[in-house]
Amino acid sequence: MEGFDDPFILKFEYKGKPHILEVRPWVQQYKVAFKVTVEQHEITFEKDDEGQYRAIADANAQAGGKIDPQLLQEIAHKIEEALDV
């Protein structure tokens, strides 16, 4: 990844299904979060107090269909791996 302003692509397989997701950095005053569209919902990934990425769903995702929490954990892990390269 060249910088926090550049989107990047995650490619991985989860439960036998391939996923190709664009990760868009969202630079805030004191931190960088990442926005990813998962199952037609925008999910924001940001670090929690322990330094681990957590997923924050948009209001529609919370009200509508359920997104697999393990999938969100896998995406958070893949973001972390991509940033460590």
C-alpha cells in the first residue's frame, strides 16, 4: 500500500466463496479508518482501544440483513495484513 490516501483491493476466499473488496481509507483528524462495502452495506473498520480493528456497520446494515460477524473479522484481519506489508 502506497499511502493512507490510496484505496486498495483485498482478495480472499471465505467459506468457499471468493471475495474481492475495495478498501477506501477515510482519513480523520487523529486516525485513519477504512470503508468497505460488504453485502451492499458500507462498513467502517477502525482501531479500538486495544489496537484491533473493529467493524462499525451503517444504519441500514444494522436494521436489515445480518452480515456474518466472522466475515467481518476476516476482513479486519486482511486489512491489518495489507497494512503490515
